[in-house]
Amino acid sequence: MHSGGGARSSRADQADQRRAELLDATRRVVLERGLASTRVADIAKATNVSGGLIHYHFATKDDLITAMLRSTSESEIQRLREIVAEPGTAVERLDRVLLFYIPASRSDQSWILWLDAWAVGVREAHVRAILLELEGTWIEILGEVIAEGVATGEFVCDDPQGSAERIDGMLDGLVVRYTLHAGNMSRTRLLHHARVAAAREVGLDLAAFPAASSVSGG
């Protein structure tokens, strides 16, 4: 006599796959239309399914957007943790964190999504909550990297958490300028500013960063 557990597991796997497909489609539509302008109907069209099927998995548009943002956030945090766990000196690990944080280009899809979320999060509590979680975790991980560097004698910093908060705030502002094409903010210059700020916070000479001299231009 069969228990039917395998069939239930298969249905659950199918449901998880469908949810993942919907979240991926939602991210694509949001990047094209913006969070505020995206409708469930747009996502249904993009996935060639009915709005009813979307609502079967996500009761409301807010639930769908929240799930998409949380999934994106968790994926990025997981990648950050993997980067931090890779072998290397504290300086190398700190530099990897900085490189991961700054956009790959002005059209970096992740940063475009989060900049959009910041604007919406001013008024939408469910979006704001995810942004606060993401920023809090990022600062926590950066603070841990700094604290570990202090413990090994590579860094000098009496407030790793405070340093992480200052680096985070500075980078956020510069990334906004860079993404919006403000002034002469190139990615090379953005990385240089990030390294200068981090070096000052942890008592390093800028030259301690890998290939620092090659990114100090404008």
C-alpha cells in the first residue's frame, strides 16, 4: 500500500517551481515598468498565465512584490556570505565586500531594483521592512569583517559597527550619484572612494588594497 507521500512531495515541488518562475517574472517586469507601475496583469501577461493562478500563489500584489524582493535580498546576502567566507587576508576580504557592493555598471539590474525600492519604501511599509533587513544584514556582515581584521591585528578600529554604518551610508550616496550619471563619478572613481573611506576607518594605507594604484584615477 502506497502512502501517497511521493505524490504530495511532487506537487509541492511543482508549486515551489511555479512560485520561483513567478518571482523571476515579477523581477523582470518590475525592472521594466517600475515597482509602482507594475500590475498583476503585467506579470500574468509576461508568464502567459491567468491572474487567478498568480493569486493562488500570492494573495495580493503586495505579497508578490514582497516575496520577490525578499528572494532577491536573500540571494544577494547568501552570495555576500560566500564571498566573505573565501580565504584571504582581512584586507582582501574587505575589498571583496566593497567590490560586491558597488554596481558593475550604471545599468546594474540589482541596484536599479533597490533604488526603485528605496523610493517606494518611503510610503510602502512592506517594501521598507525588506530594505531595512537587507541594510541591517549588510552592515552586520561588514562589521564582522572589520572586527575580525581587528582581532588578527590587520585593522585598527575601536568601533567596527560604527565604521560599517559610515561606510554603508557613504557608499549608498555615491552609488546613487554614479547610477544617475551625476558629475564625473565613474565606477573607477567610486571604487577609489570606497577604498579610501574603508582604509581610513580601519587604519590602513590605501596601498594595502589589491591593485589600489590602478583605480585611483577620475
